[in-house]
Amino acid sequence: SVDGTVTESHSTATVSGGTEVGGLVGDNYGGAVVNCYSTGSVNGDMNVGGLAGLHGEGEVLSSYSTGPVSGHSKVGGLVGRIGGDEGYLGRVIYCYSLSSVSGTEVVGGLVGENAFEGDIFHSYSAGRVSGTERVGGLVGDRHTWGEVSSSFWDTATSGQTISAGGTG
């Protein structure tokens, strides 16, 4: 959706697809996802997230995911990719994921890729995380313009001791 806002919504469905695959939202630029959750299984190729596949601009606020997430690249327990190109500020605030996450590259317990101008604040993840390249307990890969603060991951349940952002 473009400039779409989703509030007080949830999904328990199993979702699968190619790119921009999410448990509740596939692709959202300019809108917000607020007080939402997803508990179903999510599977895709790229930009795959338990709640949202790609959230380029706007906020994901007070939301969570718990279902298993799998994909190839940019795979996250909550969001596959947050942020976008210059001028597109995406944020994850007061969110969490308990999802188990598996992928090949750029895999994170909360967010797979924290892209240009993507921020993560006051959030956490506690699911198992596995992958082969750029894998992190909270964030798989983070660009220098993306900020992560007051955000954490569980090192015991995730199986990960490193992350591109956050505190274990």
C-alpha cells in the first residue's frame, strides 16, 4: 500500500509468496502499522517478515509477531526490510518478535535489513535465528544511516551472539 495505515488488526493466516511478503502487510510506503500482530507462518524469497515484508517509510508501532518466518534474503521476525532510499524514513518502535527466523542472507530476529534511514527504538526479539551470511540476533544488516537504540535480543533463545544493532 502507499500511504496506507493499518491499525488494530491481526492475521493468523499462513502466507507465502515471492518478494515483499508479510504476515499482515506485504509492502507499505508512507503509512503506519499500529497495534497490530501476526501469528501465522510466513515464507517467501526476499523482504520477508512476520508482520511486514517491506516497510519503506512510516512507523511500525506497538506491534508484534510470533509465527515462524523463512526466506532467502532480507528476512526478519517482524519486518524483512525497514527504511528505503534517501528521504524515506522507516521506524520500528515499541515492537517485538517471538518468531523463529531462518534464511540465507541478511537475517534478523526482529528486522532483516535496517536500510538507509531506517530506525529501531525500544524493541526486542526472542526467537531462534539461523542463516549463513549477515545474520543477527536483532538485526541482520544495518546501513550507517539506520539507528538502533534501547533495543535487545535474547542471546540464549536466538542462538546468536552478534547483531548489526541492539544489545544482546
